[in-house]
Amino acid sequence: MEIKFTLPIAPSVNQYLGHRVVFIRGKHISQPYETKIAKEYKAFVKNIIYRELKKQEWTTPERHEYVIMDLVFYFDRKRKDSDNAIKVMQDAIVDSCIIEDDDIVMPRVNNIYIDKYNPRVEVSLKLTPKKGIFDNPEHLNMFKAINCNKCKKSTYKRKCGIIEKALDNRIEPEININRNICYEKKAM
């Protein structure tokens, strides 16, 4: 599954958030807020993505599925930082609801060009075979066959917290992913 679209270059992180000082409970506190430029960019990006969703097939990934975001930047001049543009663009993509959370996005900048007449970024989102900490569904199934199918915990009607954490991409001391061992396995 893949979706491709072209976006304008995002405002930099420096233009993304403003700060205002407020007085709360006797203390001056700096509160961040989203700038007008960032809000306008996000609204514009949503419209582009909604148009592309109608043309291309895309299903919102589940929480344990990961997405590779391939990027090709075409800046209007040299000395621009692609890392600065990724944050706002990624948040705008999440706001458009094609991805639920930017924690599952793995951005890769594949190339940077200078095109002063048509600055833009070409974006390609692809679902990876990764399932949580497991490289692919086969790796997950092999781990379950070795550990979960022979575990007392799996005979109960509740879900195993260890495998749930692994699917949530959490490294836990109970699992040795390289050796496919669950140290909490309770023999039947």
C-alpha cells in the first residue's frame, strides 16, 4: 500500500511555534502556540491530501503498523535544512488523518535539489512489513509459535501484556527478540 503526493515546502520549526508569556498562580510561564503560518500550511496540506485520497487507495495503518515516508526536497535556494521542514509537514499529514500518530512514521530524505522556480517536496508513504518490534508478520508468528502457543498465559481469555507491549514497539526485558525468547513464558 502506497500513496504519493507533492506538497509545498513547510515552514521551518522556528516558524511553527510562537511563545507567549502568561501569569499563572504568581508565576510567569511561557506557553507555546501554533502560529498562523503553521495553521495555514496545515489547512492547505489537508486539501491536497484529501484530493489524493480520492485518487489513490490508502487505508489508515493500525497502531502496530509502521509507515516509511520517503521525501525528495526541491528547495528554492541553498542553505535550507530539510530536518526543519519535516516536523511541520509530518504534523500536517497526521492532522489530515491518513496516519493516526506520527510515532509510526519513519521519515527518509532521499534527495535534495535546488529548483528556484518550483520549490516543493515529493512525498511517498508506504506501509512497512514491520509489526511492532518484529521485522515482519512471519517473525511475529514464529515468536508466537515458539513462546505464546506453549504458554499458560495464552490459554486464558485475556491478552498477554508482553506481546501487546511488543506490538506497541516497546523493548521489554522479558523478550529477547534476537533469540525469539520470552522469559515470562509459563509452561503448560
